[in-house]
Amino acid sequence: MKTIFAILIAVLGLSIPSVAQSGGKTSGKAAKGISTAEVKVYGNCGMCERRIEAALSELPGVNSAEWDSATDMLTVQFDKKKANLQQIKEKVASVGHDTDDVRAKDEVYDKLHGCCKYERPAPMKVN
Ligand SMILES: [Cu+2]
């Protein structure tokens, strides 16, 4: 009986540090999850740039957003746990800027400043 007790203590003593170690590994993963993406966002000028970047600065999880009026490309850095590309596209569409698969509402586009009225991409087919 004494030997069984001794074995039990030995097993328990060994298992406790290994549990603590695996717990440490899991928390170490939490620092990752930042993603950088390039998205085509239709627009024209510096006003569009400020509008697009200001809209994204309000979106939780977005760390940085840079839109280039020469290439129409948005470079966005975001936390994958708090935001995703669909939300980012919907946010820029909500202030009047089309992306290839999320389109701004016509009434929002119509209210854009005259110099911002970019040439819209062809509407996608509705399935
Ligand atoms: Cu503009």
C-alpha cells in the first residue's frame, strides 16, 4: 500500500509542472494574428483618401490604413480576431467607395463631392 502511495505522489509531482508548461504555450500564441492585406478601392483624389482612411480608423481592430489615389490600392493592417476583410470592404462602401465585391449604395455614391465621383466598376451579377 505504501508503494502505491509513493507512486501516486511521484505521478502527481511530475504532472503538475507539465500542466503549467502547456498553459504557458497557449498564452504565447495570443500575440500573433495581425494581418496585412491589399484591397482595390475605387476613388479619385486626396479627399477620397482622407474619407477612406478616416472611415477605417473608426473600425475596431484596424491598426493602419493607407489608400493610394494613383493605384486605387488600399493597404490595411488589422487584427484578425477583431476585424476581417469583409468588414473592411463594407466600411469603405458605407462612405461611398466600391471594392471589387462590395459595392457602395447608389444614394451614398451620389452624395460624394463632384471631384470624388470615380468611374464605378461594372455591377456584379446577382446570383
Ligand atoms: Cu475624392
